[in-house]
Amino acid sequence: MMRSQGGTFLYDGKAFLPLGEAQGLNGDTVFKDLITLTDKKLIIGVQGDRVLVAHQPTPFSLQKLHFDAVPDDQRGHPNFRMIRPYGRGAIILTGRQVRYIDASRAGAPRFAPLPATLSGLEHLPGEPVVLGSVGDTAMLSLADGRVCAFASGRTRCWSSTDGLPPEEWGGFARSGASKVLCRSGKTFATIDLTSGHVVAETLPDVSKALSDFPEVLTIQEMPNGDLITQSQHGVVIRHGGRWTPLYLYDGNSMLWAMLADRAGSLWLGIAGHGLEQYFGLGEIASWTRETGLSEGTVWNTSRDAEGNLWIGTDGGLDRLTPLGKLEAVFTEQSAEVVVPDPTGKSLWLQANRERLEKVDLVTGQRTRVAITGINTFRIDKIGDVWIATQHGLFRLRHDAPIGSRPISCSATDLAFTNIALDSAGTVWLTGSGTLWHFVPGIGLQAVVTRWPRAHVELETLTIRDPTDVWVGSDNGLFRVSLIAARPRVSLISTSKLPSQSINALTVDREHRVWVGTSNGVGVYDGVEWHGLDITNGLIGNDVAQDSIYVDDDDSVWIGTSRGLSHVQAIASVLRIRPIHPVVLSVSANNQPYEGQLLRNRNAVLAIRLGVNAYPSSTRIVYRYRLDHADAAFAETTQDDIVFPSVPSGTHSLRIEAIDPLSAQDPAVMSVAVSVAFPWWVQRWFVVLAACLMALTVWLLIRLRTAYLIQQQYQLNKAINERTLELKMANQALESAHTVLTEQSHQLALQAAHDGLTGLLNRSAAKAALTEMLAATRETGLTVALIDIDHFKRLNDTHGHLVGDAILAALGRRFRSSVRSTEIVGRYGGEEYILAIPIDNGLGIQRIRSIITSVTADPVAYNGSVFEVTVSAGVTAARTNDTWESAIERADRALYSAKQQGRKRLVAFDSLPPQVSPFAS
């Protein structure tokens, strides 16, 4: 339950529901303070001049929650400020007086005299600031900086003479049997109630604003024994006798409230920002630009021999020291890949595709490597640098003189996208649609060239073990098994991953595979898949390429577009958390329903559901079925289930709550519903109906003859009228046929053309090509498949609107370039099919002319200009060709054009293939 300046709200796991008149809050719905007495299941709140109390329904239901005012026989208008649990009731601070609510008796709680143990509170020793309670002791902080304890009828106060700094204190909490914890805006103190000893220590990341509002200070003990309290930029956590800041926001606003819930998430009420929830408390720590990173987009992390963590971002290079200090090393350029040298004396970093540097960590000198077109690089155990580029694989030996050029290890017309080193020291690569293996002394070998999906753009890879290689692409994740003589490739199901766009892959020391995508991280532990995203602690969902790093302590660092997350407790993060669904309300015909017999057979039944303390509640799917009414389960992601009509009888509504990315069994609950049978199925009504039916039959027989005569007359009349109507309808049908013929023509035209490019769609192009093959057996036919180069990169870099604009522009140019005897269509995605009724070299010349005309000018969109190139595969039709065989040869030629570097035309029919790049 959450209170704010705008009212009081209940969180159902997905949304905040306002409390109002239905809960007895007529008029003012804002509480100054609110507590729960767990043993009595009471909720007690104060509202200035009144105290309200509600019994928690079992099971909990929002419609059954109702607040009532506690009668007060004292005169005047008290100013109730704070309320704290005490004993079997609560103590309330009002002005300069403390009052007591007794909840020990059956029935409603009531005001009562202070218990004898708190007699010292009848005459306060000073101006009260904050009221607290720890067990059977009431605590009070005073405006003069003292802290007083009231227990067993005795009062004791602590001040600066006892070692307690003269500040305003709050956040009282118990520690063990006899110690009280409290804090001011900048100091944390432990008071021993038995010995009177005080230990005070300064808190890190202090906030002056917190010093001015001691009543909002909070200290909570976590399940593992750690303490947590507010700070200027978030919270500080005490672990192992040391306070550590956890930076969560910019610190420019006041932190009014803090709560660590049982699901392990942290709730912060921030002035001017509302309520924020943070997940993975104690399990995942995060850094952002607001907390010191040079930029929010993190590309790469790696640790050196001195224990420094190097962080490459879009805005520069950062260093996180072993003492937890975050430092900016440089900010004049991005750092996309950062790898410390095994010697510990230098650092290698890639700033962009044209810049690879070696940084001397002692002198700071930066030496640039003479190589361009860099995609990524890796350093092996002896310090050799392996570089994957757009024009081949290169190696820079560790003992090469400074300024040496890397050695080429492959053909220069191969483009490699990523590198992985296995335990044997050999190099694995992706690129040019192939998984490669480079073995010293043997050379480069193609391991996998064909994948379960067509036109795969391979982006990243990792080695789980010597026989298990994982490869990520822009449209799927592949697992390559090398146990048998031939590699076996399997595609990971889409239901197992947050997204099919794979950006990063790595393996931790427990052989778990970490898969970074554009929508979070999937983790495979060898048996099950687990999901990790912003709903359970990740700072962002868009994981950058090669940005998952397994640290020396087996923790994992994950770079995203919003910052860097450190998964410190992997087993805890990946554990299966139980789902606790609740029924918040059940209503029938907009009235609360509590199991009573419904008289209306057409009753509208509405159930509102929620999920308590589950970090990924936004992913919850509900499956439900009403027995004796529904044959199968229905599914919904909404919180409300509505049955427009419930049949008569007694039913059980079975509801299951499921997290699609969790392996746990569904959480099940049920709601009983009873609907009375209607009056027309009662026995008395059945007897009466039988008598009436017999009378009706007798009357029908008597009237039958008269009725048949009258019916014959009416039938003849109707036949004449109907004949006339049919004649008129026939004329109308003829007119409608003309209109429908025209509409059918238009629909056929639309069905045969692609809506974006205006070209023939795949089906129409296939039909047209089939007809043309039959018609050109004698004259010959040339067929081409054309693909836009690097179209995915255009989409990923500039967005799908730019991609659509390029497709539409090329479609217009194709239409204006082809003749009436030629066909052009959109074969799929960024591929086009072109057929020319000319054979031999003239057909290729004609296709080249059309492509040159189409790509001669750049495409302009929204103020930007994009140069577009294409690759083409061409074949001449053969006597017995079908459209499939002709397309298959053109596709193979297109594949060859892509392997040879794109922006070229390759003819299948030339042996060896004739390759000619297009003119720029």
C-alpha cells in the first residue's frame, strides 16, 4: 500500500489502484502515516484529526477492505503526526502528546490510556520530533538532539555527553535483544539500551535534505542481515561492517520514502518524480551516466592484472578501481572493445572500425595499429592480437616491433564479424555467412556454410566446450555440435529467448551460456532457460554487441544502452521465484460477490487479479477456465477477467498464473460461483406447460382446415407478387454484376502487387515467370535475383522508416526502367526478381543497364541521403526449366556475389563465374 499527496493506493502487481469511497475513505484519502499490525491483521492510519482502522480481508480483497474511524472522546482537534506499532496496539504522536490505540480486545480498536510501561511519555522531556518503537521500548527524538527511550516505566535520554552528536534523529530499528539503531541526516548510531553505550559513525553519500526531515528516515534489515538506509543518490548498504553507496538516481530531489519488499526489490518515493522500483537489490549493481559513466551506452568491459575494470562506452574509456572508485580515463572518442594485455602493462582498445590502439598503462602513450575496416579483435594467452576485419583475418604478434603491420591470415575478400578463442588456443570466426576455424599450421577452414535459415548475417559466437559452439545472428541463435564427423546445426526456439536479434554471447565458469539480445538476456544452464531484463534487475534491455563479460569471481558484467549492470549473485538472480496471485475483487452485475447464490442467469461476472511480490509481474499470463461451461483454457495478459453470462449451477473458476520465461509450474487459484436455475425449469412449470401444450394441439387440429384454405389463397397471391419481384431483382443483379466485375479487376491488381514498392509481389512474379518460361523456349530468357547490400545495417542504424523509403524508391525506379515485355517483382524483404526475354550476353547487358539506372542516384529521405548498392545473380533459362530451378541458379549466383564483396553481378552460366562490379 502506498500513500502520497494525491491519495492512497494499493499495488496489485501491475498497477496502482486508488482507495476511495468503496474503502470508507469519504473525502480525504491522504494518510499522514500508515502502519500494519501483522498479528492482528490490522491497517491503522492517521489523517490529521482522526485515526482510521481496517481489518485485512482473508484472502485479501480490495472490495472487502474498509476503513472506519476510531471514536475519540477527547475534545479539540488533535494533529496526529506519526503512528508506530507497540505491543498489541499502536502509539501515536500528536503535537506534544503521545496517545495509545488498544487493539488487544475483540472488535474494533479504541483509544486507551498509555500502558504502565510507557508512563514516562505522559510528560515529554522536550519538543518531540520523531516517534519510534523497538519491541517493548518506545523511542523519541527531541528537537535539541537528544534521543530518549521509554520502557518499564523508566525514561533514559542520550545526548552529546554520551557520544551522540547533537542532530535530529529518526529511523529507529531494533538490533539484537538490547540495541537500537537510529540515524540523522549524516550519522548512524547504535545505542545499547542495557549499558547505555553509544557508537556513532558518519554515513557516506549524505544528504542535507535528509537532515531537515528526520521523520522520513528509514533503516531496514535485509534477510541476509545487511542494513539499508537512504542517501543523497539512492541508498547505502551496510555489509561486513562497511557502508557502501548504491547510486540509483541523480540526487537532485528529496527521497521521501524507502521500502525493501520480500521479493528483493527496492521502492523509492522521490519528490517530483513519483515512485520508482529497483530490482536485484544485493544481487545486481548498476552504473549509469548519472552515477559516473562517461556515457550510458556500454560496449565492452574487461579486467586487468591489477584488478581494474576497464569500461568502454560511447563517450570514452572508464576505469573502476578495486576500491570501487569510478574514473574517466578519456572522453574524446568512443571505446568499443577494450582488452588488457596479459602482461598487465598495456591495454588494447578499438575506438571505431578505423582505429585500433595499444595504450601503455605506465606512460599513457597510445600507439595506433596500421589497419582499417576493423570489426573486433581478441588477444590470446601469449599476447598475440587477432583482428577480424572487413577484408580478412590479421594477426599482430606479441613480440612484433612497435608500429609493425599485422600479418594477413586469410584471403582479403572475406569479411569477418567476430572472433572467439577456444581452450586450445585456436581461433573461431564468423563472417561471410560461414562459421570458420583457424588452426595454426593448417590455416582457415569453413566449418558451417548452410544454416537452418536463409541469408543469415552472423554477428557473434562463443565456445561452450570443444564440441559445442554457439553462433548468434540478426535473426536467430544457432548451436553447432561438433561430436559427429559432420557438424550438426540446431536453431534455438524463439520461445526460449527474449528476442531473435542476438548481440552478445559468452560462457561462464559453470558452462552457462549468456545470450544478449535487443530485449534482455537469456541464460542457458544446460537444462533450462532463464530470463534477465529490467523486470528483475538489469539496468537496460538493449544489450550491446560483445558486452557480456565473466569476471574472475564468476560474476557477470552486462553492458546496455542505459548503463552497466553487475550480476553479483548469479544463482540468486536465476532462481525460480514463486508467483503469488491474488483475487483483488469479484463482482456480479457491478455488485460485490462473496459466494452468494445469484438469481440472475445472465449475471455479468468480473474478477480483478493481481500478483504480490513478483519482480516480473508485467510478464504474467493468466489462464482461466470455468468448469461445466468452458471446454478449454483461455489466456490473457490483462488483470481483469469478465464473463458476460454464467450458466446455472455451481461452478469453479480455475485460474493459473504463468511467467512465460520461467520454468516453474503455474500458480493455481480458484473462485466458486453459484447461479440459481431459472423458474422455467421448475416442476410446477413443467406440468402446466404439458397441459397447455395438449390444449394447443386440439385447437390446431380444429383450425387446420380453415387455415389451409386461407393459406392456398395467400399462396397464389404471393406467387404472383414474387414473380414480379424476381423480374426486378434480376435486373438489379445484372447491374450489380457489372460493378462487381470492375471491383474484382481492381482487387486482382492489388493482390498481384506489393503495397510498398508497387512491383509484382512474390506470387504474381512467380506466375509471370512461369508463363514467360513457356513463351520464350525459342527466343531465350535471362533471370536475375537482386539484393540490396547491407540492408539490415541500414535498418539497424537509421531505422525501419529509412529502410522502407529505400525499398519504395528502388521500386519506383525499377518500374520506370523496365519495358512492357519484361517483368520485375519484389521476391521478398530487400530482394527483387527481374526477367528479360533476351538470351546470352545481351540479357546480362540489359540487366546491368537496368541496375545501373536504378542505383545511379542516392535515395533522399527526411533530409538525409543514402547511397544504395545491390548485388545480383543472373542465369539464362534452359529448355526444361521451371521457375524454381531458374531462381535456384540465380540465387546461387547472388550468394557468390555477396561472398565476393557485394556491389557486383555474377552470372551462374559462366564457368568460371564472370564477376563485374557495378560502376560507382
